[in-house]
Amino acid sequence: MTLLGRLLNNRRAGETHTAWRLPNLEGPDTLTLTSEDFGDGQAMSLRHCAKTIGGDDVSPHLAWTAPPTGTAQLLLVVEDIDVPLAKPAVHCLALIDPAAGHLDPGALATRRPASGVRLLRSTIGRGYHGPGPIKGHGPHRYIFELFALAAPLDNTPTTTPPDRKRPRALLPTITAPVLARGRLTGTYER
């Protein structure tokens, strides 16, 4: 696997196609997103990594400053921007009640998400899927992006419910104004 990682070393998705760069998800960068488990730009522990590489796949603690008045939902997107694909891999996509204020470790678990958390489809499946980069590919950056939406993602009968859409189909179609947003980057390397 190390050889494959080295061969793909110059191939990375980058930030161009992240949720953060979508015109419909632009907004003031006024939310501060933090974690007790890692600092911005710092390494994530094996506990938060995929089981396929020996981790526990436990989503990290996340906390944020109070969203603006009028926030109907928070949208959390976790993306690996260093995956050797054309676009970042979405490791988690979730809607969160704006009254939550934080998520404890494991709150994004597929089988038992925390109260106020609604898990949507990610590239890999529902729920949190921790880092599991190819060995030898170098450091991967995992961007946790939080968006304060002025209106909930609706389930009108004329559209596919958000729960059923793939991330790359859902994210560009969000029409709710973004009142604030913030991001936090964790890293992991094998």
C-alpha cells in the first residue's frame, strides 16, 4: 500500500470543489468551530480514524460559538481534501439543531446519533466516517465546515428529500441563506 500512496502522492482533490467554495453556501465567517480533541491544523488521534486502519471511528468533540438569530438549522460537512480523486470525499454530512451548542464525541454515530442530529448521506455512507488515508500518500486534511442556515432543508413532495441525495447532488441545491459559517481542520497521515 505504501507504494500506491507514493504513486498517488501528487494527486489530491484540493479545495476547489469543497462545500466551502460553493456560491450558494457563501456567508460571513463568523462562527468559531473548535474541538477538545485537536486544534486547527493539528493531527487527529487514531480514536477518530476509520476502523479499517485500526481506529475506533468515533466522531470528535465539536463546539461552536452561538449562531446568529434566525438560524433554523446547522449543516455540518466533513471533507477530505487530499483524497486522490477529482473532488473531496465527504466523510460526514449532518443537520444539527442550532440550540445544541456542541457535539460530544460519538454524537455523529450511524446507529445512535445524538439528540438533535439528523444524519444525511456522505460519500461513504451515513454518519461519521473517520480518516483512513492510503498509507504513504502523505498528510490528509479533514475540513469540518459548519453552516448556519436561515431555513431548514425542506422535504417538499416535489423534490427528493435531503436524506436520499448524495452530497454532491445535495450541496449545490441548498437555497437557504447562510447566516454564518466556520471551519476547523484536522490532519492525519499513515
